[in-house]
Amino acid sequence: MGGTEWQYAKDAFGSNWIAPAGPHITAFENNLSNISNGHHIAALSSGTAAIHLALILLGVKREDEILCSSFTFSASANPITYLGAHPVFIDSESDTWNMCPELLEKAIIARISKGKTPKAIMLVHLYGMPAKMDEIMHIANKYDIPVVEDAAEALGSTYKKSPLGTFSKFGIYSFNGNKIITTSGGGTLICKDKELIDKAKFLATQARDDKPHYEHSEIGYNYRMSNVCAAIGIGQLEALSERVLQKRKIYKYYKDALSSIKEISLLEECEESFSNFWLTTILLAKNSTIDREQLRLHLEKDNIEARPLWKPMHLQPVFKECNSYVNGVSEDLFNRGLCLPSGTNMTIEDLERVVNKIKEIYEA
Ligand SMILES: *Cc1c(COP(=O)(O)O)cnc(C)c1O
């Protein structure tokens, strides 16, 4: 927690709005809108709920196809299947590790030739690193396919000085406990179009028609954020820029301290992209004498938790029947990459301990 959350949560209790409705939700939405180019915001129970609603608002139906980044957490793809639609996975490029524009276009052309024009593109900004937005949006616009930016890990990141999540039809953020800021659990849908956000709020509160009694002409969901969670979120938003600075310091520390090890490289920002460096990730060289599991277990022995990168969706048992367009990049990243401890409460001593442990195995 940043410090002010407890006061806002007490305000929420004091106001007796202990419900998925109340003044803190509106305040949280307004504050988030102020740092999101004035886009409209629907505060929801999770990032996954936001992705689900985005797809519904895009009119995704059974048997539709959605082009989805393969290198991601499963929550990017799961809501596609809630709707009976099919994810078609697109592999990464190696500059940002996000969706490869060339493969995207190849996939679009191939799906269209099969008579299946993709209904949407689910583009992920993984680990806070901006995807190649100019290229991706150029292709999406050329074929007139709407994009949803899954910026769950990328709040505070920008591309050409604009926040991620604001480049496409819909953006989504997550405030789950592991993200750069948290409401304990929560998420938001963001969009330029107020009508669509109003519709999202309507669907998120069981699609209740404007009548004195409960009248429903559509299927709804219980997806609204709780007022108590929103109160925590107001405090967390105040800490966001500090968090981003801290995450970037952690990245810089690792980058400098590990620069002497030739077998280790770090993901770099491209021109005009600014990452929140949600997690610092390292990549072991193809010819590294030590493999990813050896290094991970070496750290674990000293009670340092490092994790493999996300396992690509096209390699997941649950998605093995899905179509995919692959170039081997994300599979290779999965085999050679590791997330280092990146919590903003880490001290210099903590960081030193991780680095020394890594050096130990390479110098042994
Ligand atoms: C966390 C995450 C989500 C889902 O957000 P929740 O709030 O946990 O539902 C979606 N996509 C990515 C890439 C994530 O990291």
C-alpha cells in the first residue's frame, strides 16, 4: 500500500457504501480518466471481466475468430472461449516480445482466404512493454478489424507519450494483487466512446432496464467493482508514478549489475516507448552454459523466487486445438527467460543479494 488507501477505505466505510455502487467508484473512474487521455472508464471486478465485456461490446459471437497474442497470461484468451468464439494465436517479435506485426498480417490474410474474417485483435502489452503500436494499428485499420489492448500489466507505460490502452477501440487494466497497483482484485474497461462505457456499466450490473421494477431485456453480469475496492484504488493511483519510477530503478539496477555477464540480456525499450517495467525479465543466451531451470533452482535454494516467463498459449494443453501462427519466438523466450524479483518494496540489499546469487552460478 502507498499510504493514503486506509483513509479512503475508512471514508468508504464511513459513507456506508459497502456495495458495488457508491461515490468512490465514480471518483476512481474520474481519476483514472485524468491519466488516460480523458477516456471513459468502467470500474469492474477484474481485468478478465473487462476483456469479456469488451468482446461482448464488439459483438463477438459463437464461432467467431479472435486473433490473440500467444505470449501472455491465459486471462487474455479465456474470455474468448466464454463466448464460444475461437482464439487464433499470433506469436511474438523479439524486439518487444509482443505480437509480431508480420505474422498478424499473414494470419489475417490466411483467415480471410478461409472465409473467416477475424472479429477482433486481442493485443497484449506484456510485462509493461509497449507493443509495436504503429505497425499493429496500421494493419488493423487496413483490414478494418477492431483492437482490444490488454494493458493489464502496463498501467503507467506509454507509447509516443500516450498511455497504453488508449490507442485502440478498447483498453483494459487489471488491479489484481500482483499488478503495479491493486484494488485487491479489480479491473477497468476504457474507451473513447461514452456510450460504450455506459453500456459496459449496464451489462456489469445485471443489465437492468430503466424501470422501477427489475426488468431485463438482455443477459447481464455481476462485474462491477466494489466501492471499498475503488477507495483502495484511489489511494493506489496516487502512488502510481512513484511505483513506475521504482520499477524502472529496479530494472536499471539489474541491468547495470548484470552487464558483466555476457550470457544474460535484458529486454530494452524501443524508440518512443516507455515501459513501467512491471517485472524485470532476463534472457539467457542461446549458448549459455547454464539453462533457465538451473539458474531458477539455484536462486530458489537461497529462497529467491524467480519464475519462467509466461508459457505461450499455443503450447497450453487447453488451447491445443486452436489455430496459431508461430515463428518460434515466444517458445524460445519461454525456454530461456526468467522473471526476477521486482517488488517495489525491495531494498538495495535485496537486489544485491539476487545479483550476487546470479553471479555466483556464472563464476562457479
Ligand atoms: C492479470 C492479467 C489479466 C487479468 O486480470 P485480472 O484482473 O487478474 O482478471 C489479463 N491479462 C494479462 C496479460 C494479465 O497479466
